[in-house]
Amino acid sequence: MGIRLGDNQYGKAETHLVRVTRGDRTHDIKDVVVSIALAGDFDASHTSGDNSMVVPTDTQKNTVFAFAKEQPVGEIEEFGLRLARHFVGGFAAVHRARVSIEEHGWARINVGSRPHPHAFVREGAEKRVAIVTCTKESAWIVAGLSDLVLLKSTGSEFWGYPKDRYTTLEETHDRVLATGVVARWRYSVPELDWGVAFTDARNALIEAFAAKHSLALQQTLYAMGEGALKARTEIAEIRLSLSNKHHFLVDLSPFGLENDHEVFYAADRPYGLIEGTVARDDAPEPGLAW
Amino acid sequence: MGIRLGDNQYGKAETHLVRVTRGDRTHDIKDVVVSIALAGDFDASHTSGDNSMVVPTDTQKNTVFAFAKEQPVGEIEEFGLRLARHFVGGFAAVHRARVSIEEHGWARINVGSRPHPHAFVREGAEKRVAIVTCTKESAWIVAGLSDLVLLKSTGSEFWGYPKDRYTTLEETHDRVLATGVVARWRYSVPELDWGVAFTDARNALIEAFAAKHSLALQQTLYAMGEGALKARTEIAEIRLSLSNKHHFLVDLSPFGLENDHEVFYAADRPYGLIEGTVARDDAPEPGLAW
Amino acid sequence: MGIRLGDNQYGKAETHLVRVTRGDRTHDIKDVVVSIALAGDFDASHTSGDNSMVVPTDTQKNTVFAFAKEQPVGEIEEFGLRLARHFVGGFAAVHRARVSIEEHGWARINVGSRPHPHAFVREGAEKRVAIVTCTKESAWIVAGLSDLVLLKSTGSEFWGYPKDRYTTLEETHDRVLATGVVARWRYSVPELDWGVAFTDARNALIEAFAAKHSLALQQTLYAMGEGALKARTEIAEIRLSLSNKHHFLVDLSPFGLENDHEVFYAADRPYGLIEGTVARDDAPEPGLAW
Amino acid sequence: MGIRLGDNQYGKAETHLVRVTRGDRTHDIKDVVVSIALAGDFDASHTSGDNSMVVPTDTQKNTVFAFAKEQPVGEIEEFGLRLARHFVGGFAAVHRARVSIEEHGWARINVGSRPHPHAFVREGAEKRVAIVTCTKESAWIVAGLSDLVLLKSTGSEFWGYPKDRYTTLEETHDRVLATGVVARWRYSVPELDWGVAFTDARNALIEAFAAKHSLALQQTLYAMGEGALKARTEIAEIRLSLSNKHHFLVDLSPFGLENDHEVFYAADRPYGLIEGTVARDDAPEPGLAW
């Protein structure tokens, strides 16, 4: 009976880069957290500690910073592509490079209602995401977002589900629906105005959440995915992970009060978790995208 | 040698209430996390387990929900006052009630550029805060915010500091200044349009951060505090805690690149922490506000 | 061009159960966080809001609590099996159930050096994990741990790696090696003394980390995986994710001090992330284990 | 109406130092996170950006690392004293220095049941704490711990409390009592075997929690404080902050099951928070300890 090394990858995770672009009068900033994972001929490092093929993760970090200087960072999909291509192109042993980037938004501060040239306020917890995977021949681009939180105070129902001996949930025709959205969508094209496509997809997700009268969070998920696919034909497939952030109607009857869907307790755990993929029939093969 | 009970308080922390107000066509929501702390005649509970004076924390939680139904929540300062007054007014043993409320912002979703009547997207990590303290006779109102993050990409210097044998920091006339802001300000008036006052104070903090050319984060802190005091005469005193979120210029010279204040590494720890109070000369005594 | 629903699953995440077993004189406690994900015939819920097949996540939560009463929880692998089998067995629409359980350890408190019958102190951040996947015909058991943190103050080197224009890292023959361990291993048997097997695997991981002179964290990873496989023949495969928690030697030379591998700065981000699988040559197919 | 600077302090927070002591055959490690806050003549920095008195926080960080080399770190109370005395002693403008240190525990790994000379496993989330405050003339030592979590599965009651219209809680003569402990105690002596004193106090807290039949968490708090004071006469005063981590008995009656204090749902929020001080009658004045 032998023991062998299986799939493996390594890299530098969460290099936090802030790039300032100094224009004539105004500055722009880009705030990204870059994680790199390389796969390839790294067996010897595992089995005998031979690192002759192992690009140090410290070098990977340096490369992020150097690349941010050599050209503008641009859209995170582009920056990911540049980095991923560098590693598969520059090192024979690297067969696959995956670069995952989270971007934090910053808004320009207004002073006296005029935009300040170099002062910014951080936007919320939501992050824009790009995950770029390259081999020596191909590239796959996944974009997405995390930590977007949405809520409808009505327009959501849940009923008609099977009941067994452990079912106590009451059917409802009016509930609060709140969800934390994690979305990842795969593009079928290698080039695009990534920023506009991101905005279009994000808007479509949010609008579908709002507009769809919901009989189940699953139905909302499908509508959101469909919305994104319709908004951008370049999206082949979207994967959504929606937490169901329960808002329980508080029983106020012991206090002689009625609660007509007004007072809710927002619970932390447990929570529902609804995960699904919405895809085009003719979506190209995902390859190594995921 | 005897042993005795000293200062003590207790209460229910972090009751997460979401209140929906259902208008004719549109809904409004209020998302608050309420923490209550009561001080008073609770020695017997500590020393003999006699709970005859102890308002259960579960009752405190129920009260939050019931009060949210009985009247509109309103501004968090008002909701805090209603709750705090209830506990000192309704229970002889409660000498002091402190109600701390964090409010999370939600923005209305636009669908087809029209505001949706009952769908919302959560705004960032920043929280509006109110801390209301009541005795049977008096009340003190503190407002503030947490998790506001600001950054200037230039317009910040740091030099002229003492050097000792452990000093290696280079003086700089151009650095990135980034800070996480925690602010608490004490009002000298019992009634006010709390929402407008909050917005005015917040704007003043942000504008002062942006507009002040900074020779030290301490100087920025003072300017921010001064800005808030000037914006609202009802603010007697403001306490600011500013983390100095270091953005280190990456040394790109090993790669043959110059770094003219463009590429920064955003560090997590350690960080500077600058804390200070800015007050009016004629500020009334703080009493139990803090 | 059509749009279709792809892979999907849903369930209740992070139901936090504490089960007290009340013996004659002493109590035992089990503290677990249970997450359930069901896959199957749920298309109608997505596409038309028809929930007639959707076992509510609330029912799933209830089932966790009820099952904890009906029989002893036992080892988490067993509890996961009972739950997963219930869902695939009891509901025709459920084709696959995955139950993931995290267990938090508690140690009995000693009073006067005698074990107290019903008082406990929580053990560290480390968690024992089981992930059980069932179809109507089969079951797969994965066990593991998270948040185990290990450190060697010497016995670790890193050199012989390729240098390019972005390499600045110095080779080292003596460094601190610290890692946060996430391990998941797949069993090839359906029954076992899971508790003993877990302890054996965990010990093997830790001993291999300690005993292996390390030329790369990759080499340590392989040794750890090999150790676990050798410790328990029932383990077919192990997946390890090891963060490289960098401890940087502080340059004390500006202070006229030498730093002979004594004073380190423990950095948070970025960090290395080394991931790999170690498997038996004759491991059975993984099926739906992962 | 003038505006003025009030209380202020600044410093470097959370410098994470790992100190390796390399003995003949075995190594020891010390893992501490050091936060420094200085108060004094820093008005000019705030009001005019004059930093001539401002010891840079970067220098403070360097000092932590240099001091860790110059002498053994020793107990964290001692390390805090050395650092705090350095700042008030070396800089005329520094009137008060407060050094707060969190220590993370590491246990030696056993290989083949023999202790390994230089490999360690991190102990849980619990942290030992010291807070040392120095002026040019005096010093105050506070010690403590954070993130200690305790649970009793019985031996806890809660009844006899006042009922009002918002009370729904049922009285109980048997509940689970679980608490997250934050403790800070002030010593009345300037020198001590700090490590032994810490262990004695910690043990006393834990034993009192276990041994005390509890009619209220307040009563348990007092017993814990009293226990610590009795264990070490050098402790003048102890401040305890105990979260009441609610474990709710799950209602299993809908499933035809009885729940005889066996199955609990461990809730996250809201939680009770019980805070209190236990002190000696003859405790010396606290001065600037807190």
C-alpha cells in the first residue's frame, strides 16, 4: 500500500494593496486584497523539500506591488489576468495560477458639496470580487460580490411545504425576507468592459430581489440569477449563495399588543442557506473556472 | 478585613430589533441593536441570591420589542430615552439606566430608477450610536458613530518628533493618512432634532478630516472635534478615538522601480491609536453621561 | 437561448445544540453546531415557487433538537449519519443530504483537584469536524479539525527556490514555522470507533509537524498527511490547508542589538496558504464525500 | 465661547511579539500582544501639529522588540512595568504610560509521549492580561483574563424576580448557566510572583463558579470575586464582566418528547451582561490603575 501526493496548490493570500493614482489635481485610489494560488510541478517540495520549482510566496507578494506600479491596476479582472499570466508564463513549473481579488470601495468626500481631490470615505462591507484562472493556454474569468445584504419588508411568502412530525413552522403569506448575497458569475468572453458588466450584473441582482414577489428564497435566487444572465449576455453561469437571515415576528400578545408584521427579532443563528446555479443552456464548458 | 460589593450593573445586551412601519404605499424600516444596563439596589442578588429587585434581562428584551410597537421608534436618542426612563421610572430599585443603541442604515432599492416601496439594501459597516443615561431626576444624551473609515492620499505629514535610540521612522512630508473613527459626543440639551444634529456632526467630522492639512493625526483629531462643536452648538464635548491605519510605502527599488507615493501596503497590526476629547470651555458638567 | 437551473442545495446552517446527559452523579455535555444541506427535486421551488417538496429549514432545525433527545448524540460522525439518513430516507425528493458538524470541546472543572460533576471550562478555539454525506444508497464520512495552531521555533528552513526580478526573500536555514491547520480526512469504512480514530489522526498530525525537520511547509504538509494515513488505515485520503503564519525576525541592528532568532514580529496578513491532498494509492473513489 | 483640548492619549496598539528563548536543548516561547498609550504634554501636536514632544508610535513598537531582546520578557506584568517606566522615565513630556499586554498560551507538543524541545500547540482562545500604568512617581498593576468560558449544566436557579406587564420569563430552579468571563484585578503590591498569583486567582474564579450553587449570575459573580480576593491577599479589588450565554431549553413537546433539561439551544444574541466589582474594605485607593 503506497501513499501519494494528490492535488495541491500554494500561494500568498490576502496581500492588501492600496494604489494611489496621482492626477494633475485629483487622486484616485484602488483598494484590493489579492490572493494567489499556484498549481504545477511541486511534488518534490512536498516529498523531499526540494524547492527548486517553488516561486516563494514572498515573491508573489512583491509581484503584486511591482505590477501595481508598472501599469495602472485597472479593473480587478484585468489585474488578475496580468498577474495570473505572469506566473504561468514566467515559470515552467506553474501549470495553473488562480488570482482572487477583493476590492473595497471608497467614495470621494465632499467638502462644501464639492468633491475633495484626495480625501475618501470607505463604502460599506460589500466587496467586488474577481477570480482569474490561467493555464499556459487559457484563461477563465469569474466575477462576483460578497457581503451584499438585502431585505424586503413584505412581498415574500412561504407555504405549501411538506409537514412531518418535526414540523412546527406556520405557513405565511407575508414575511420579511432578508439575505446576505454571495454571487460568482463566469464570463464566456476574454475581454469586456469589466466595470460596466459588474455594475449591470449587480444592479440586475438587486432589482430582481426587489421586484420578484417571492414564494421561496429559492425562487428569488433563480430570479436573481436569471436577471443577471439577461442583463449581460457575456455571463455564462452564475452561482448564488443566499443566507436566509431570519426575521422572526415577535409575539406581543402577552403584552396585550398586536403585531401586524411590524416588530421583528433579527436572529443570527441558525440561518437558512440557499445555494444554486443559474446557467445558459449553451454555456461553454467551465473548464478550470471554478 | 472585609470584602464588599462595589459598583455593579447588569442588563440585556444586543437585542436586535427590526421595526417595519407600513405606510399606505411604502414601508420604512429601522434596524437597531439595543443594549441596556441597570444600576441600583442589587446588592442582595449578589450577596444572597435574592432577586426581588432584579428586573430580568428577559423582561428588558421584551420591553424593547413592546416599546417598538407602542409608539414609533423614532430617532435612536428618543427610543433610548423612552426605554431608560421606563426602567428608572417603573422600578424603585433602578437608580440608573443606560441604554446604548447602534443603528444600521438601509437604503431604498431603486428598480428601473424608481424607489421600491418595500425593498432595501444595507448600507456599509458604519453605525450610528446613541447612549442615553437616566436617573430618576436627570438624563444625559451621548450620540456618535463607529466604523467610519476615512483616507487621504496626500495632505498629511509627520516630522519634527523626538528621536531616541529606538527611533527608525523616517520623517515624511507626504503620507497616506487613513483612520477608523469612533466618535461619541455629549449633548447639552434634552431635546433636539437628533437626526439632523447627527448628520451635521458627522458631516463636520468628515469635512474636517478632508480639509485639514495634517501634521499629525492628533491635529486632525482636534480639527475634527472642533468641526463638530462648531457645527452644532448643542454639543458640549466630543470624544474621538482614531486608529492610525498605516499604509506603508512599498520599497520597489529592488525591482528597479520608483515609488512616488503610489503603491502602499495596508497593514492590519500594529496600528496607532489616537484618543482625545475636544470640549467647550463652558460645557456643563458631564454628570453620568459617560 | 434558454436559461436553466443548475446544481442547487439548501438547508439550515449553524444550529447550535448543547446536549446534557444527566448521569447518576455526573453530567456530560456535547456542544455541536450542525449545518444541513439537501439536494434533490427542488426545481419547482426555484422556477415557480412550488414548495411541495421543500422540507423547511425550520423543520431541519427541529429535527436536530429532537434527534438529540431520542438517542444519545454520540460521536459527531454518528449523529451526522443519523440526521443525513433521516432526510434521504424520509423524503423522496431528497437525493443527497450533507450534514456538517463542528464540535467544541469542554473540559471538566476540578474543584480542590477533584472533578466537578457538572461544571465545565471551554477548551480552545480548535474544533472537531464531521461531514457526512448520504444518498438513498450510500454514505460517505469525512472527519477533520479546524483552528489548530502549531509552531516550531526552529527545525525549519527555506532555501533553494527560484529567484526572479521580484525576489527579495533571503534564504534561511533557521526560521519559525507556524501554521493554522484545517484538516479533512475521508474514511473508507462505514463504521469505526470515530472518537479514537479522530484522536489518533489528530495526534499523528501534530507529532508529524513537530518531528519533521522542515525544508518547506509543503514538506511538512506531506509528512502530516502521511502520518495521519499511517496512524489509521481507515483513512483513504486527507486534505490539508495550512496557513503559513509568518514570524518575521525583527531587525534590531539599528539599536545595536543582535537578533539571533529570538525576537519575532507575528504578522497577520498576507500569509502563505499551502493546500494539498495526501492519499492512498488504493483509496476507493471519493464519490460524493467532498 | 472657546473650544479646548481635554483628556488625550496616544500610542501603538497591538504589537504582536513572539519571543523565543533558546536554551541548551529546549526552547521556550512567549507570545504577547502589546498596546501602549501615553498621556502628557501633547497639546501642541493637537492644536498646531508641533510634534516635538510626540514619541512616534513606531518608536514605541521598536522599543517593545528591543526590550524583548535586552532582557527576558518574564511575566507580562514585569514586561509592562519595564516598558511603562521607560516611557515616563525617558521622556519629560510623558506623564503617564499605560502598557496593556495580552498573552496567548502555548503548550509543548509531546512526540511519543516525550515533550518536544521546540514544537508547540496553541492553547485556546483564553488570554492572560496585564495592564500596567506608570507615572513618574508611581505604578499600578492590574492583571486579568479574557475569553474564559464556563458552563454549569445544573446547580443554577433564577426566580423571585419582580414581574411587570412585560415579563414572560418562567421561574426556574434548574437551568444551564454559561458565561464568558472578563476579569481584571488590581494588585496592592508592586512586586510579586505574578505567574503564581495569576494562576491562583484564575483557579479561584473557576472553582467558585463551579462550587457556588447559583441563584443568580450576580451571586456567582460575587462568589468568584470573593474567591479571588481570598486566594490572594495582594488583590485589592476585582472587576468582573460576565456575559450570560443563554442556553434555552428546547420545547420538544410538539414532537411528543419530554425535555428534562437535556436539549438546549445555545443563543448568540441577545445575552445578559452582568458587571460588578468586588473589593476589600481596606483596599488602597485605585489611583490611575484603571
